[in-house]
Amino acid sequence: MTDQRSFARNAIAFSLAVIACCALTVTIMLLAGSPAVQPQRVLDQDALARAVLNNVESDDSFAKPPTIDDVACPASIPVEAGREFECNVVGVGDGNSSGHAWVKVKIKDDQGTLSLD
């Protein structure tokens, strides 16, 4: 009789352990797939600054070509198709011009493809 009780206790304990593991696995899978848990993708600031700089390098309003340090863009821009913002390029003017340019940036798709005007 004690062998049957011991077997029953072990079977119940094993079953509860399996159920607990399954519940933990399902909870982890739900949390991992939740958008609130996934980190939000943002634009790479250096790549954005280089793209903006390439867009204004040929601009005649600068006495000397601006550098990457002259580019100011908003920080931590989420990668969302259709999002628009502006970056500012402040360099050295030539006396007749300011050495200042605004570049309008639009995110074209969820991959972070940019359109610059």
C-alpha cells in the first residue's frame, strides 16, 4: 500500500512539474512576442548625419564644406514609414551667405530608407 501511495505522490509531483514548465514556457513566449517587450528600432545617428552631410556638401552657401560635427538631427528617431523631421547643418558662411542649411528627411519604409530634400 505504501508503494502505491509513493508512486501516486511521485506521479502527481512529476505532473505538476511538467505543468509548471509548460506554463512558464507559454508565458515567456507571450512576453517575447509582445511589441511592448521588443526594443524600438531607431535610426543610426552617424549614418543619418553622413546622409544629411552628403546632401548639402555641394551647397554654395558654405565657405568651407561642413563636417559631420556640423550636422544636428533629432536623437532616437523611431524607424516608422512616413515619419518626417528636419536636420540642421551649421557651417561657416562666406560673408554673402549664412553657412546654414535645413534638410528635410523622410523615412520611406520600415527598413529605414531615407528621402532627403
